[in-house]
Amino acid sequence: MKLILDTANLNDIKYFNEYYPIVGVTTNPTILSKEGGDIVAHLKEIRNIIGPDKELHVQVTETKCEDMIAEAEAIVGLLGKNTFVKIPATDEGIKATKYLSAKGYGITMTAILSAAQAMIASNAGAAYVAPYVSRLENICDDGVAIVAEIQAIFDASGTSTEVLAASFKTVRQVLGVAMTGAGASTVGSEVMYKLLAHPTTDTSIAGFASDWKKAFGDVTLKSLIEKAGK
Ligand code: E4P
């Protein structure tokens, strides 16, 4: 399952882009509003950090089909290839998605809260659908089970639309989604850190270092190999 970073924080994007195997960045109007300032320059800086080959998902703020289309064209004009336009799953959004996907735009249909919405989005030509796992669980629904339903429908139909699950609060939710066969998940910085961090990994590494030092002092294995080769 591909991992995408769900933030517009430039320091986090620099860090995770350098160290983690992320394939892109997702934003939404709420995420961008946290950054403030010149948001056009900010989006260009995100593209600059991740480079032209990674995915950048940017959501329209318009609500009428024609306005969404014009905004989508402006977003892709600004940010170039591998930019996906996030469009909410409304009737206006579906109409815009039909038009834009036929023109070759990559559309991420967002604010997906049901498998039925995902099916319509896929039929409209969306490249991705973004079901909101935590928001479903906060209304007493089963977010991971709905992702599994969507994935089963996509597998049965053979559509090229991929699931890009979103709205995660826990590592367990991400793993649950990964087990459904979903193509991608977008994860905020806090959960992304927690996917890798483990206290027993830290104590294990500390144990290896201390045992090595007791036996060999500050000598490195590389220096011993080099010495043996002489
Ligand atoms: C994707 O980018 C979604 O907009 C985002 O994951 C929603 O997350 P939230 O429910 O934590 O706001």
C-alpha cells in the first residue's frame, strides 16, 4: 500500500520526503488554513520539496461544476504533472469529475463516506477515492469495513480507480486498511511517525551498541574489514 503524507507543514514534508518512502502529499482547505500566508507560494514550495515525480493532491474550494473545473485547471497549471485535484463527492463534483477525467486530469474524489459514493466516483472516472476512516468511526460506523467494501467493489469491477484512504487517527486503522488491499493511504505526521517508532526497537539497538562497545571499544566493523583486507 502506497503511503502519502497528509499535511502542508513544510518541515514535516522535508523530513518525511527525505527519510520515509512516501509517494506524495495530500492537502485540503483545513490543512492549508493551518499554514496561512501566501498559499500559492506555499503550494509551489511543496511541489519544489517533493519534486515533479511525486503526487501532490490539492482540493478545490469551489462548489459549482464550472467553477470547480476552472479551479482544477488553475491548480494543475500551477503545480504541473502528478498533481491530483481533490473534488468532494457531490453531484456538482461528480459532473466536474466526469468532464475533467475525460480530459486526462487525475481526480481524487474526496469526502467519501460510503461505498455507494465510491462506486459513483469510480464510474465518473476518478483516479482515487478518499474514504474518511476516523470520521466514519466517529459516527459509530466501521471505517475499515467500508474501505474493505469499496475495495471489494473495485476488485469485482476491475476499475482502475484506487482507494486512497484518509482521516487516520491510529496505526491500527492504517494496518486495517492495508489488509483490505487498498492502493494507498494518506497519513498525518503524528501517525506517520508512529508507523515506524517502537520502544523495543530502540532498546534492542541500544543493547547491540553497548555489547559491541564492551567487546571492541570504539572500533567500527568497517574499519576491521578494511584492516583485514590489507
Ligand atoms: C485527506 O486529505 C483528508 O482530507 C484528510 O485525511 C481528512 O482528515 P481528518 O478527518 O483528520 O480531517
